[in-house]
Amino acid sequence: MTATPATTPGGFLLVLAVLLPAGGVLLSFVLGGRAAGKIALGLTPVGFGLACLVAMKVTAAGAPIAYAIGGLPPPLGIALRADGVSAVMMVAAAIIVAASAFYARAKFVMPEGAPESRGALTFWIMIQAIWAALNLIFVGGDLFNLYVALELLTFAAVPLVCIDGRPETLRAALRYLLFALFGSVSYLLGVALLYGLYGALDISLLAQRVEAAPMVWTAAALMTAGLLAKTALFPLHLWLPPAHANAPAAASAVLSGLVVKGSFFLALRLWFYVLPGLPTAAPSVVLGALGALAVLFGSVLALRQARLKLLVAYSTVAQIGYLFFVFPLAAGAHVWSPLGWSGGLMQVLAHAFAKAAMFLAAGLVAEALGHDRIAGFTGAARALPLTFLTLGLGGLSLMGLPPSGGFEAKWLMLRASAASGQWLWSLPILGGGLLAGGYVYRILAPALADGEVEIKARPQRSREAVALGLAVLALALAFAPRGFFDFLEIGRPSVSRSAP
């Protein structure tokens, strides 16, 4: 992250973006479960507005905005900073949290006179805590405070997995927690090593001081391993499918669309912003290779699933792999590549919207049919046209077919691989799209076939519209103007050489 003043005009908005959902958590505790849903729903438009204001301030400044907490600049104080990527992620998080919250009203908002539900209170508090943690991750400028945000994210996400208390969900949540704790300890050990070496944890200060040394490489390896475990990159993905498949649909949308992006975002910060002085060719290849394996194995496992939510969950394992192509494609050839950077970030956004839409649609299918067994979908598309349209449009983006954000992301990555002479990365990019077509076909083929299904509960149109809206956003990313990609370059990582 390029150096910025301790506090800039509009910097206080960053504090508000974190405090708004955090305040909602505290208010929900005070007022109880019946009010928690109203508080969360009421805060979503305000949070979206704040995220848009941050994006406008960054656009107007043409540079990152910052705020020094307590007026003390680093290393004495802690700074919050937002560049183009931070602002875009804040807006995306606000949209998906709002969509999931409005979708969840039917299940978790308690009517007047009904007894308070522990599950409802848990859901509304945790979704607001996740939102606060994500905003802190997106604007945090200190590695230790980013650790705190990462822990808040984990301990808010795990309860959503086992919110119904069934034995299988408790097992899934426990496995998630064990992997997350390993990731936390590993990340914190790396942070401690960097602090011992340089006496600072501010990202901008470390970027100026870090040199290639054995202890720095050790810290980088520890922090990366921890973040990969939390992101569920292959082969550390074992916790993700049962956790995402067994959580309520609204929670799955947030977990898959946003939570795994938080730790990935920190991996970007680590390698592109904290460690720009290190030779990154070998680490980039390793991360890209793990991403390619994730695309392959995640897609193959998705093809073998009998349940819709498990298929969509394994698809997340595969799609996470694409995110890690940004490391070799953006700077792996020792030259900064705007194509690789933009392609990687477009994949983050396209996957977030498409996967959130698909999980919400999968929840509607399960409620309508009473199950989510793909073999029992024969003729379901005629009974649930909007729901299966959402699944189809989300799958279109996962496959990388035009017009969709997934296509734009993969096209940019293919161009980056060709421009840098790294043709090898084009194979998993293209092959993953074909495999994605296979598992999307598995969903849609029986649903579009002749037959009839019994509808146990007709889904609400408003909930179908929420899921469809997210899928449309995943497609709309294909029409992003050139200015959007220029915005992603604001505050881009410091590199010694730029692409010609």
C-alpha cells in the first residue's frame, strides 16, 4: 500500500464503517433477539451508504484515504487506510450482507408475541460481527489488528455453521474451528517474528524495512500457511464443504461469498504490500500451483456430489483456486501486470456474487422440495423457474461464459498469462471452466427435463428476487467500464518496475 498521510479528508468514514455493525452487535445484545433482526436490517442501507461514500472519497482523492486512531501516526498509533481494492470490497460486502439479511427475514425475524429464539439472536449478532470484521480487514493497516479482525471473523462465522444444533453441523463447526485455530496460531507467530525483527507492524512501515532474510521468509511462510487454512485452499480445504453445506442458506451465502475472501484479502496484503522487497517468483508459482490443484480437485469432487448444497460447496473449493492465480499473473514475472491484478480481483467479486446467489437459490430449492437431492430435481425448473434461473446465471459466471464477471475475470487472466509468457496457467483456467460446465449441467439437466415435482412450500417472490439480483450483479460485472479497473489501481502495491 502506498504511503499516505496519517489522516486524510474523509478518513473518519473508515472508523464509522467498522463501528456501525459493531454497534449493532452491542445494541442487539442489549435489546434482545426480537429487536436484533430489525437492528441488522436497519443498518444495512446505512452501511452500504458508508461504503459508497468511502469509494467516492477514494475516487475524488485519486489516492488512498487514511485515519490515525487517536491522532497518533504509526508506529505509535494505528492507522486505517482504504485504497481502491478496499473500497470495492466494502461495497461488495455491504451488498451481500444486506441481501442475505433480507433473505433471512422469513426464518430468523421473530413475529410479535412469539418466544425469543436463540438461533435467531445468534444469526443476527454473528452476521453483524462478520460485517464489522470484514470492514476492519479491508481497511486495517496494522498486522496485529488484522489478526484481531481475523479472529473476530472466525468466531462469528463458526456459530453460523451449527446454528440449528444438529450433530452433523456441530461436527462441521468443530472441524472449521480446528483449522481456523491452526491458521490463527500460525499467522500470529509470523506477526511476532516480524515485530521482533523490525519493531513495527504497520503495513506501510514494514514495506519500507523488510528485506530478504531467513527469519522474514519464516514469518512469511507461517503467515501464509495460516491464511491458506482459513481460506480453505487445497489441500487445507477439508473443513469447508461440510461447513458451508450444513449452514442455513443465508449463512452459507455470507460464508462462501465473503468470509473466505477476508483471509484471501490478507494474503494479498501480505505478499503485495508488506513484502514487496522479497523475490516472489517461487512463492507465486507455489501459490498458483496450489490454486490449479484446487480448481481440478474441487471441480471433480463437485461433479460427484448427490446434494445441491454440497455440490455448490465443493465448487467454492474449486473457485477459490482461481483467486490464487493473481500471485503469478500480477507480479510473478517480475513485472507488474494490471491485467493479472484486475483479473484476480474481478474473480473475487464475480465469485462472491455468483456463489452467494447460488447458495440462496439452493436454500429455496431445499425448502420448496423438502430436500436438495439432485436426482429428485426432475421437472423442478418448471415449478421454480426464477430459482433455477438464478442457479443457471450463477453457474454461467462460474463457467466463465460471456456475458459474466467470471468470463471477464478469466479473460483478463488469460491475457495476463499470454502477455507474461506464462502460458501454463491458461490450462487450469480453461480446464476449470469446462469442469464447471459439467457440474452446472448436473444441476440443470434434470431440472429442465420432463416431469413433475411436489412443491411442499412455495418460495416467497421477494426471496427469489434477492437471489436473482445477486446473480444479475455477477453478470453485470462483465460490463464494468475502464474507469473501474483504473479505480482498482489506486494505492496499488509498490513494485520496482511497471509493465510497459
